[in-house]
Amino acid sequence: MSIPPDADERGVEVSSDAVIYEVGPDCTGEDLAVGELYSAEVNGIVDYGVFVDLSDSLSGLVHESELDGDRSYTVGEELIVQLIDVRENGDLGFTTVGIDPSDHETERRNHEFETAEASDLEGSLGQTVAFEGRVVRIEQTGGPTLFRIGDGSGIVPCAAFEEAGVRAYPDVEIEEAVRVVGRVERRGEGFQIEVESLTRLDGEESDRVADRVEDALTERAAPHETEALIEWEALETLRPGLEEVARVLRRAILEGRPIRVRHHADGDGMCASVPTQRALENFAERVHSDPSASQHAIKRLPSKAPFYEMEDVVRDLNHALGNRDRHGQRMPLLLMLDNGSTEEDVPAYRTISQYDIPIVVIDHHHPDPDAVQSLLRAHVNPYLEGEDYAVTTGMLCVELARMIDPDLPAIDHVPAVAGLADRSDADAMSEYLALAENAGYDESELRDVGEALDYAAFQLRYNDGRHLVDDLLDLGDDSERHRELIDLFADRAERDIERQLDATLFRAEREDLDNDAACFRVDLENLAHRFTYPPPGKTTGKIHDRKVADEGEPVITIGYGPDFAVLRSDGVRLDIPRTVTELTEELPGAGVSGGGHLVVGSIKFVEGKRETVLDALVEKLGEADLDEELGSAAVAGFED
């Protein structure tokens, strides 16, 4: 049965199921059909009729004979018109239709360009395509406005030209769904779309694109399924957490969010951060159609302190806010490695939580989950799963890096370096050492790599030393240079350590505690060489190792300065985080803070209370139980 037509005031018959089309900016006359209804706007009035715009690129004339002669028209007025004529020269003729638009369905009419995906732009080189996605970055250059748009498979730079330095499409914002039509061109080693039109989508179209992008993000952010380098129950226990971190990091890159990697400046921290950085950069290169964008997507930053200092968070925020304002970047994701699990991190975390900056932590220091957990997007720490410090952050991050990019070049030796650098006593160390030996590295060489990394970290201070660290880890392109550098750095480190021990070792003061442990105190302020390698923490560790070798266990060593103390122990069941908490409560006004592993850590205090704090500390150490099964504790985080 046919639907009876409606009639407007002029008698033009319009079917009650007729659709009113809103014409997209990319449409041509070929996208229109005689008899269809269109939403239009009056752009000019002349003696012989009214000119109307269907879009920025399509216009036509309503001849005076097709106008309602009983009314006047004004520029900017919205009309519903019907196409009645398409001339040979392309001119369009319309008639007005006086109907109520709310009585009819409205649809958008877009030109049917080939739809391109970010992951396959090369196949559309030189063609005009449509590209839909979500805006992840808007950068105003001295020439075009550069919109970086992600469709879940990748991110494409789209250059929109106005006057030089003038923002194109000023109403478009980050996170909005858009449709771009433009020509795919090669730019440097990548691709970009030169924009002919950019349309902000809303309503059902926006929802459709958002759903498609979300599905693509979820699929591509999923980590690769990899087998661990060795069979170790601890790794399997921690695998779900690592997979979640890999998913979060991959998604951040797919969404155009930069990643700032903060890691402790020592051997384990470098073994954790360098493979992770490489894996993220490799993934970013595949995501971004513009290789130059991937070069700035990941930034690795060493931290000297065993927690996230306010000094560091202020630097990070200043950098992020500057990039947001100057370059249109999103606020970054913060990835904390071999650091970030303790209550001391909370002030910095609370500061950074005022901004859109997710925080992810992989660490093996004794955590304070009640203090930090609510501030973190993800947190992997062996203590949270019933394991301990013997599972080093470097071991975990090698597995993480392989989940992000399973095609990483040879990194089989890196977990062994991390374990030796952090004195891991895990049973799995023998398997890691065997894995490294199969790759051509014996244990002596690996120990030298760890010493060289520590030495380099001290000299580099706040610089990531990217290419130098790559060569020290033998992740560069010249293994001969790696060996020569290791020999040089390890020899220099050994020389400086012996020089420091000559000044301090025999001046350590011994005290026998009530629990029969031997406690050695060393005044590093007055006895040690200052501002040189090794720093106070490592100096304390080296003194402790010599005392254990000479005295046997149980031994506790305290290296102290004007406002700090570093603790190392063997054969004593300590709980340094708890000890710090008790001293903080018992000595108000002493400014006690600190933490670390259970049997190795550091404490800070106000200088005028040094003797009070040290005496109270030694008294508590004398109350600790002995434990013959406790071997050398990890020292990461307390050697600076």
C-alpha cells in the first residue's frame, strides 16, 4: 500500500516517509538526486530568486517561480528544498518545500570516498580518501594545523591549511570523533593526509566511530602471548599483572599518550627500563604514520632517590604542561620502574593526580599498598603476590618488554645482569646465568656489566645516557666496543671502590648487639671521599660485604652522614620499613623517614637529631631475631 503524500502550502507533494538530507562538505552534484529533499541555507537574494547553500561546496538557485510569493527571505535563513533540475553545466535548481522538518527523518549524506585505515595508508598513496577516528593531538605549526587522529589501528597526521600559523577548524577538540577527507601524501619516511575537509561528528555517527575505535584499541592493545625465558613459578604468579601493564602501555601509545619512564639509576633500574623503552619505541613506530612522532613518544629518566621525589615530579609536570601548551600533546602516562611502591612516593603521586596522568608501577622494594594503591592505574610487585625482592624489576621488565614487542633482539642476558646487580638470591638465578652463558656471557662478565652500569649511572646523574647504556648492556651494534667499555668502566669502578674502602673500612666502629649480631658504624661524612664514586649507599654495601667475609654472619652495617643512614644486614631478620615507622612515632621532631627492603634500606632525619636517631636505631636492631637463612639482601635503591 502506498503512503499518501503530504502537500506543502504551495501544493508541492512530499511523501510522508521522505528523508531530509544534510549534505556533507565532500559531496558533489553526483551525490544528489532529483526529487530528494535537502537542508539548505540562504546565502544570497537576487531579483530572479534565492541562492542556497547545501554545504560549503554545493550551492544552487531557487528560481522566483519556485518561491512562496507570499513571504520574504533573509540571508542565513534555513530552508527545506527539493532538487528539481541538474543542468548540463552542473548548475542546480531547487524548489522550496514548506514542511515541518520534525515530521521527517533526517540523514547525513557523505561522499563515498574509499575509507582508509591508519595501518594501511601506503596502499592509498596519492588517492583522496576518507578517514574516521578520534583526535589525539592538535599542533599549530608555523604553516598548517596538524591534527593527529587515531582509528585504533594507528595514528595519522592530518595537515589542514589556513593562513600561515592560523588554527584551522578551531571548533575541533582533542578526543572528538571526526571524519577527514584528503589526499594521502608521503612525508619524509611516513605518510600524512592533506585535509580537504574535516568534519566533527556527533550523535549516532560519533557513537559509531567511538565504538569502532574502542573495539580496535581493545584488540590491538592486547599483549602478545609469550613464554617466559625460564620456567619459574614466581614469574607465572606475576604474569597477569605484567600482562595488564603491557595492555595499559600499548593502549597509551595507540591513544597518542606520551610515556615518561622513571627508573632508579642503578643496574637493575637500567636492566628494567632499557628493554621496556625499546619495546615501546618499536611499537610506537608501527602505530604512528609519522616516524618523527614516535621519537618523542617515550622518554626515559633516571631517578637518584629510591622514591619519586618532589623535585622530579615538578620537572615532569613542567615538561608535560609545556608540551601540552606548545605542541598540543596529551598529558603523559608515568611508568615507575624499580621504584614507586612506598609511602614516600605519595606526596609526588598526589601532586601528579591533579592532572590527567595515569601512574603504573613495577617494583620489587617492600611496598606500602595501603598508601599508594588507590593512586595507581596498575601495580606489579612480588611482595603483593607472596614473593620478595629476589624477583628483581629487571627480570620482570624483560618479560614485560617481550609482551609489548616479541621481536626484540637478544636480551636473554639482561635478567642475569639485573639479578647480579641487585644480589638476588633466587634459585632461578642459576637458570638465568645458564641462559646468559648460552648467549655468550659468563658470570664474571655479567658482574662487570653490573658494576659498569652503576658507575655510568653515578657519572650520568640525571641524564639517561641512552646510547652509552645501550653499549654497556650490549644492546648496541658493536659488541667489540661493548667489551672495551665494560673493561674500562669496571676497572675504574673497582679502583674507586678500593680507594674508598682504604679510607673507611678499617675505621668502622664495631658494637656487639644484644642479639649477638655485630654492628659496624661508619661515619661517611668525615671518613669517606665525598662527591665521588662510590656514593654513600654503595660504600656502605662494600664495607658490609668485607665485614661479612671477615666476620661471618650475623652482621649489620650502618653508613651515616649528617642527615642520613644506610643499612645493610645479613643473618638478621629486620623489617626496616616497620623500624622507620616506629622511629617516626617515637621520635617526634626528628624528621625520620625512609624505607626499602626488609633487610636493606635508608633513613633520613634532621641533622641535629642524628645521634638520637642512630642510638634508637641500633637499640631496635639489637632486638631483631637472627635468621641464618637470610643471605645477601638486594641493595637496589640505596646505593646513592
